[in-house]
Amino acid sequence: FFPDYLVQVKREGLANIALEEKEAEIYLLITVPKHPAEATANLLAPLVVNATQGLASQIVLYQSGYTTKHFLFPPEQQRSCG
């Protein structure tokens, strides 16, 4: 859905989940409202997961330009599904 999405976290931000940069799994929180075509993703604060250790942290990407509500589908698809 977001091919240009880039998560940049300082090494200190990964220390609390004992994670090296290359091992990270990134997950986004998705909000699905009454009309699923209007679903949004929180690109501002992804979940960064260390699957090996079973640890995770929600990291806020300050000064990234991302917000907590990015539509998954373009407006024309939202209208056609509603």
C-alpha cells in the first residue's frame, strides 16, 4: 500500500527491544471504520518487532511528515465501494 514508506529509527530507539537494525519487523496499525474502503494506516507510529526475542515497541517517527491517518485506498475507490 505504501511502497515509499521508510522507517528511520535511531539505534537508541531499538535498544529497549534488544534489536539490531537489520532484524526489525515493521507493522502498521490499521483503523477500519464502518465503511472499510475508508480504512487508514498509522504511518507516524509503527510497531517495531523483534520476533526472535518476542519484544516490540511502538516508535513515533518525529519530523517524518507522516500522520496517524493515511488512507489505504484512493478517493475514487472509497466512493465506488461506499
